[in-house]
Amino acid sequence: MSESPSTPSPEPVEGRSGFVTFVGRPNVGKSTLTNALVGEKVAITSDKPQTTRRAIRGILNRPGGQLVIVDTPGLHKPRTLLGQRLNDLVEQVLGDVDVIGFCVPATEKVGPGDRRIAESLDGYGRARKVAIVTKTDAASRDQITERLMEVDSLREDWAAVIPLSAFTREQLDVLSDELLALMPVGPALYPDDVVTDESTEDRIAEIIREAALEGVRDELPHSIAVTVDDVAEREDGGLTDVYANIVVERDSQKAIIIGHKGSRLRDVGTRARAQIEPLLGTKVFLKLHVRVAKEWQRDPKQLGRLGF
């Protein structure tokens, strides 16, 4: 039987898209969560606080739309001009996103730092707020229950409170569905084959910095920056040359990075190359140079040269 001309055709189903960022004390697992949601490593991770230094966008496509996850530095009390600029960057991102996910690890009691950050979310009225209890794989059921109750009591306007593990991927789908439901209706913001808007050079620099951070201690992690001079594929296409600088603030730090007879720098190169090769799809010749830029974290000109 033919359809009556008066039968309305079904409305096209529109997707949702928008921006989410995760906040919390340094080291609560924000970058790990970003990578787990995107399904690919777009943000470096380390057990050192303040590892993330830029607003890195990871893109997650779901049947109902697209989430753009903005990974930012952890909020902290700045001690240098770099620290202040990182905090300013977080403030700017928080003012622009559609949803803010507040992260607390299941393994640690909610403390003054968590409360301060939760209260500061009052300043971002347009964003919906979701509470996320991370690292549930490392916590007991009692710890998770206790943390959920503590977090729930921090604010009255949570759109959801979700426990999850980025490591085992438990409840990740629950979080992404919840985040997408809170996004405005609209078209995708990026093509569906894009996982990040980071340039290849920026991703390489971050991979090298992550390798350089491994095993360093005290103040050195904050003093390390990386710049990439050149990425050039050789004519036969089988090898790509990458030339990069590891920048530190003092000669003593340069000696630590290089290590005894260059042993530590070789280790950094080996670790970094193992991640750069799959990114570029070729074998890589990686040449690392360590240079000193005195007190660059406090020097506006040096910060500008290093991209901050």
C-alpha cells in the first residue's frame, strides 16, 4: 500500500558534539583517561606532577556524535612564570568547554586541594559538571564507595557521578555516553578519521619529553622542555631523520640527562624512537642534542621561544 501524502517523513536524527575537559589535582589520571577514551595515545603520561603543558585535543567519535577532549595541565600553586601561564591556560579552557569532568582517584581520600578545585568550578557557570572517581582497579570496594560519597557531597550540581578505570576500561563507555548526552546538538567538529589536532612535530616533542622524564627526580622534570628542529623522510622512504633538542636550565641538569658516557641519553633515544616509529610509519634515525637555557621557566623571552 502506498504511503499517504499526509504522512510526515521522520525527522533526521541529529548528533551531538562539544568539548569536555578533566580537572583535578596533578596526577589523578587525567591524561591516562584522555588516551583511554580516544583509544590512542595523544597525551603523554608520567608519575611526575605537571607533565601536561599544553591544551591537547583528543577526538572521540561515537554513534551519537563527537567528543573533543581537551587535556590540560593540573591546577596547582604556581612558583614560576611557566606555572602561572599553565594555570592561565587551564582557566581559559574551563571557560570555553561544554562539560567539566572533576577527577578524584579512588585510592586517596578527598583533601583540601580537591575541595578547592571543586569550589572553583562555581566560576564556570555555562559548563555542566560531572564527577569521576578514577583508578578503581587499584582500590577496594569500600574505598570506591567511600570516595563516591565524599565526591558526591562536594557539589549539588553534578550531572553524574561515575567510578571508572582507564586502565581496565571499566565504565569508560558509561562515561562517554553520559558526556555525549550533555553536549549540545550539532555536527562533528573534526573529520571522523582524526584523533588529535596536535601537529606531528608537537607529538614527537612530547614523546621525547616523556622518555626524558622517566627516572628523573626532584626539580628536574619541570626544567625539561623539548623542541624539534627537523623531521625529514629520506628519498627511499624507508627512514625518517628526526633532529630534536632537550632543553634544561642548568649545566648540572644537562649532565644528568646525558648520563655516564652518554648512557642515559641513549636510553631516552631508544624509548622515544620506539613510539615515534609507529607514529610516522617508518624507521627513525633520532638525533638528540641537550642544551642549556638558563632559568627558562622564569624568562618571558625563553618561554616564548619554547612555545609557552
